[in-house]
Amino acid sequence: MSKSYDTVLCKTDDQGIATVTINRPKKLNALNDNVLNDLVDVFKAIQVDENIEAVIVTGAGDKAFVAGADIKELRELDNRSGRMASQKGQQIFQLIEDTRRPVIGAINGYALGGGAELAMACHLRIASENAAFGLPEVGLGLIPGYGGTQRLTRLLGRARALEMILTGKQVKAEEAAELGLVNKVTDGDPAEAARELIKKILSNGPVAVRSAIKAVYHSDHQNGYQIEADLFGELCETEDFVEGTSAFLEKRKPDFKGK
């Protein structure tokens, strides 16, 4: 899969890793309606492309991952259109979170407002040393509306999430790692670091990886334990389970087929 949309680039390498790049560097990759629409098209295509094993999400240039939303578009919102805009953003970022393959955010600079919310919709996050995270919406008389109040609370806990949201402060990469907002900070290209992490993930059973993502994202669901047990049982009847356990007992490297 290699395709260019109006505001988003998507390219898949020979290892099955798709790199999705928000491509508005002159606007610091700010989210507008066109970007959101392109993200829907990209991730719907990814969902049905069996050749894609994992996804990296990043921003064009080295200044910003996504530096927020398009304020001019926000300025035109009223009660009804504002609610619809929030729901649209939530649905798009949920689509990313629900991707069956691992999705890693490569945070190469500012991730503010909607950019931070996009980063949090990724399963894992690797940041460059110059990355900065923040949810400054209260300074505009708003709140994070694309799922940010919910995901940040799950990642940091209520008190720390409230502090970031209510102050609108920016958090540098190292502090973000200490808080648990990012998994790793790299002094190189975060997309390259993401590829190395993906290689480790993809060395495991792909069906199990997909099931683990699903189980973890249901951990706050009232039926989370049942979902975990159901997935565990389903995996026990996969070819990957037979291969993985056989390889362990035979002291060899497993040859997973994703079945």
C-alpha cells in the first residue's frame, strides 16, 4: 500500500510496516477537516489490507508531529456543530485505536491539542528529544474534544490528567516518559526507533499480538476478564499456538503464520 492523499501520506515497506505521515509541514501538521477525512480513508484501507503488519503514525518535518487543530475552523463552531465535530474526532481516533495491528506514534516535535489526542490514540508512543505534549484547549475556552479527557486519564490517572488539562501546560519528552505518556525517548529518528520496536513485536505470534491489544483495551470494561478468557481460549485453537508451544519445547525459533 503506497498512496498519497491530500494531507496524509501512506507508504508500506517490504516488511509490511505502513507509515502514515500527516503532511502539512508549513502549518505544523495542524489538524483540519481535510486531515481528519484523509485519516478515515487511510485507516479504513489499512484495516482491510492483509499485507500490513503494523503502522507508524508521524508528522512531516522535524518541528511538529501535529501542533493542534485549525483554530479558524474551530472559531466557526456552535453548540450543534461543536458536538458533531467532537464526535467526528472521537470516532476517527477510535478507528485508529481499534486497528488490529500495532500502531505506534513517532512523535517528532510538538504534539499539542488534537495532536496529543492523536498520539494517545496510538497503541504505543516513541518521542524525539525535542517532542512536547500538551492539551491547551482551556486557554481557548474549550476542553480536549477528540477523546483527550478520557485517554489521558487512563494513561496518567485522574489527578495528573486534570493538572495537564486544567493548566494547559506543555510536557517535554523526558517528563512525558516519566509520567507514562510515552514509552521511550530517542535521540534519533523516532520513526526508526518505532521500526525497531515493531520488529520485536512482530517476532511473536501475530494473532496473539492482535488479541493482546484487544484484551488490554477492554481492561476497563465490566466484562474485561471474560473477554480475556474468551480470547485466550480462541488462541488455544490457532496454528500459531501449536507452532509457538512446539518451538519452545523443541528449543527452536517459531515460524508463525498468523493463523
